[in-house]
Amino acid sequence: MRIDLGRRGDYAIRAGVLLARERGRLVKSQEVAATMDIPQRFVHHVLADLVRAGLASSTPGPHGGYELAREPEAISVLELVEATEAEVRATVCPLRGGPCRWDDSCALHPTWARAQQALLDELATGDLAALAAADADLERAQQAGGAEPQASEAAREP
């Protein structure tokens, strides 16, 4: 079974994590690309998507850059993905291989729809602050010799 994120959604989450970690300062697109391993040819498009969605703001000029438009606790993972991905919900039926329509559903449709909704609900409750805290924990663990990090308080389940 494949549950995957499109390239733009992946890059949006990476960019959002960096902007959350660098809260309070403007971050250049080149820094976002280099730090988060996002190809330069994509970083401007992804950041523009985040600005259009109201998740980030940009300041032009030599001292400009990007920053979050809201507190990272108020930005969900789902919002980042929706800002950049054309389709968040699966549109192809896993059994028939064709477009899945509510009025023409297969035997798997109710179960698949509930599973998909559970995933979307989880993405909606995960916030950027928790991702940034988990990212910082991973970075510290890697710098300390690669030991497995303990989940940060922000990233733990309630």
C-alpha cells in the first residue's frame, strides 16, 4: 500500500519547518533551498504557494526574505500540503483503477473513505511547531553522534 506525499507537498513541509525554526527572522529562498535540500528550481514556486495560501509572507529586496504569516502552532501539516498539492484526497479507486465517484462506489469505498479521512484528520491536528521541535531534536541527536532522539514534548501524542 502506498501513502505518499507529492514533491511539492514534501518541499512545502520542509520549507515550513525551516521558517518555523527561524521564527523572527527573514529567510532567503537560497537558504531554504540549501538547508532543506530543496532544488533551487522548485523553492520559489513552493514559497509562492505558501504566500498565496496565507501561510508565509515575503519581503522583497536585498534584506528581504520569507517568514511565517502565523504562529507555527496555528499552521497544520494539512494546510501546508493543501497549499501545494493539486489533490489531497485520492481520486483513483484502489479496486477499479478508475476515478472514484461517490455515486458509483465499489465495495471498498466506505472503508477506503474512512481511512483517507483519518489520515486527513491526523494531518489537520499535526502542527508546524511540533514538526519544527521534532526536527530540532533529530538535528541535536545527529550532532551528538547519531543516537536515536527522544520525541520532543511538542511532538509527543497527548
